[in-house]
Amino acid sequence: GQRQATLLVYLNDLDEDQGSGTVFRDLTPPIPYDRDDAIDNETRPSSSKRSKSKHSINNTHTNQHQHQPPQLTVRPKTGMALLFFPSFRDGTPDIRTLHKGEVALSQKMIAQVWVHEREYRAGVPEGNRQEDAVEGVERERERLGFR
């Protein structure tokens, strides 16, 4: 059945220059603000009050065209959990949650839990095996300079 919830738990820290963030194609990051600033519930801080977010959410990952808004990128931080819902209540997929993992230049460790509406049956073509991809993955790893 359709995936209703995804939980990613990051098991190690990786800095931005090491890649490995979880990037959401269609979501933009929240406006960072300093929680110590006194702001009422009706207004957002002006751009002059904005400060760098203290969280592991990054807004520097931009789309390939400069005029597009930045993509939400979550950086791995030990013990941090990311929970999102890839479908609406009626089971219709929510394409805004399409995401990818950036190439990691160091080891990235996560625990992942998927919650489905009913039993999950993989929709892979008959005869499709992971072993068939090993050679191509090795070539790409070498091309990218990974050891």
C-alpha cells in the first residue's frame, strides 16, 4: 500500500561540505529567525532581523536556475529525526515530498522507517535484482573518485 509516513533518524554528523543532505525538490526552507528576538504571532521578522538558523536545515542548495527558490535541505546530525508524510490522507501521493539524498563524500548512517496503509509489495519488474546494478555502481563510484 501507499507510504503514509517516512521517518529518517540520522546516526552521525556530516558537514555541508561532505554532502549527504536530504533534499526536497519542491519545498523551500523556513525563514530562519533568532528565537530570542521578540516577535508577535502576527508578524515575521524583517530581513534585517534574520539570522543563520541554529538547526540542521539549510537553505543554500539552489536549483540549477538562479531565479528559482532554494530547496529544503536537511543535514545529518546525530540523533536528529526527520518525519514527513509522502501522501495525503486519502492515499494520493504528495509530490511536494519528492526527495533525494545528496552524494555523501563520507560515510552517512541513517535508520529509516516507512509506514504503509496496508501490506507493502515492491513494484519492481520480475528479474530485477540488486546484484545486476553492482558493476554500474562501481563504475560510477570510481568516476566520482570515491574509494
